[in-house]
Amino acid sequence: MIVKPETPGGPSVSAEVIALIRKMSQANPRWGAPRIHGELLKLGFELSEATVDKYMVRHRKPSASAKATSGAKKRTPRVE
């Protein structure tokens, strides 16, 4: 007889851990999921790297068209 679990997937992640993942990713924008995952393992949290990636804050770069219209490249007049 096969018994199916009531909820699919692994154990749920607490709100405190999610907040910690978000705080770490905001404070360290160059850290990726592997680095944050490693730091959480050192602190004693057992969760997957995919879970860390799922809850990280994404640092989005402005699109090329947004850069062009925002005046990112300012032209200086040529002096002759």
C-alpha cells in the first residue's frame, strides 16, 4: 500500500528564514544563491540552494532603452 503525503515537496520555510534570505541578498547584491546558501549552512539552517534562489531579492538593471532616455550618456560640446 502506497501512502501519499498530504503536502507535496519538502518542509515549509519559516517567515524568519525568508526574511533573512531577503536581508542578506539586499545587503550583499553581488552574492548569489550559492554564497548565501553556504552562509546559511554555517549558521545551521538546512535548506536547498534552490530554496535560497527562490526567495532572493532580484537586483534588476535598467534596460538599454531606459538608459538611453534617462540621459545616462550626456554629450559634451566639442571645443575646436
